Amino acid sequence: MTTDVFIQTILNGLTIGAIYALLALGLTLLFGIMDILFFAHGALYMFGAYSAYYLVVSFGVNYVLAAAVTLVGIGFLGAIIEKVLIRPVRSEVMAVFFVAISLNWFLENSGFALFGIKPKRIPPIFHGKVDILGASLTWERIAVVLISLAAVAALHLFLTRTRWGLGMRAFSEDPETAELQGISNDFVCTLGFFIGSGLAALAGLLVASLFIVTPTMGEHAVLTGILIIALGGLGSIPGALIAALILGFIESFGASVLGADYTWGPMFMFCVIFLIIRPTGIMGIERS
């Protein structure tokens, strides 16, 4: 592998890792707050991508406005899902699991019915490229990385500097004590789903300008997200960020060396070997 190809692979891995980070943060947030692996997360990611596509391409909406509408719209969809489908069975782990799996199948089939099977893609929003040591990075990919970093920073500030964010953290530590302090458990869960779903939508709309969009795109995404939160340490946001970058680089190098069709195997084997050596994940968080 030549130096320029190596650097190009690193840059591609950074872009993939940034998208995975957004996807995994939503899953990590829900798991950290409610101990839920929300398998329909990938379907919301897919709907976010299609929402952005149709708003920008079919209706000519400004990309920034389309992004805002998509984030809020998918966020509210997530909140409705929590209130109507998850809340009644929240205390039953297996019931939540089957509800989420069933919802994922329903939303994916709805995607085929609504959007068809033909792949779609948003035309590039940002044009031009930057040359870095012989490798090229488009402004489109730079924008994806910067937007992802901004979203991560915003989430960190929300969780550490706002009353609602601190309430969510308190709820994740001890729901009963948090409720005694006036923190509504139902509101915290709904807010968690709103934010988590919005992050999935953001990842989807960023992907829509880089790769093709299909109704099945959420399957790979949610499985990768689950790998990331397991590798990072269940419920650990910093761990999820580190794991997202690691898997992004593994996927990029795997595509360069083995081909794009063979990236899942190296990612999976790395996670298996790492978790055998360190079952608690990168950040070493143990669950009771």
C-alpha cells in the first residue's frame, strides 16, 4: 500500500467513523438511560436518509432546512414510538426486544412500499476537494466530519450543562431517587428517544450525500451500532466514540485490502477477539 493510498484510507475511515459515532450515540444514549437495545434504530436512520433525499431532491428544499425538518420530524417519531409502543412494556426486557424487532420489520417494509427498491442519493451539497499528502478529501466528507463533531459536542454540553441533561444522567444512575427529586421518568425516556432518533436521522441524512440510500440500509447500520456500544463499553458515550472510529478505520482498511464486500468479517472478528480479552469493553464499564 503506497503512502497516498494509506492516507486516503485513513481519511475515509475518519469519515465512516464519524457517521458511525452519530449512529452509535443514539443507541448508547437509550441503553445508558433505559437499558434498551433499540433494534428499530436502523430503520429511523433509513427514514432520515429518505426524508432528506425527498426534501432536497423532489421538493427543492434548502439542505439546512431539510436537515432541521428531518431531525425534528424523526425525533418526534421516536418520541411517539416510546410513548405508544415502548412505555407500556418498558419493564419487560423481552417484550421491548420483540416490539423493537417487529417495529424494525414494519418500518423497513414500509420503506419498500413508500420509496421503492431503486437506490437514491442526494447530489453533493459541498463541492471541491482538499489535497492532503497526495490524498484527496472532498469538502462533502469534511462537512460530514465537522457536523458529526458539532453534534457530539452539543450532546456533551446538553448532558453536562442543562437541567434536562443532568436529569437524564441522574435517571440512568438511580431512576427511583431521580423521580423522588422531581425528575419525571416518563419524560426522561421520551426525551431520550427524541434525541436518539434525531441522531440516527442526522447520520442518515449525512450518509445520503455520500452513499446510496436503500430501504435495507438500516440493517447493517444497527448491527454496527450494537457492535460499537459493546466494544466501547455498554452505556459509555466516550467508549462509543472511540469504538466508532476504530471500526471506521477497520472498515476502510478492509475495503482497501479485501474489497468493499468483505469489510464486515474483519470488524466482527476484531470485536469478538477484543471482547474475549476485555469483556467490559474499552471503557471497562460493568453492568449489574
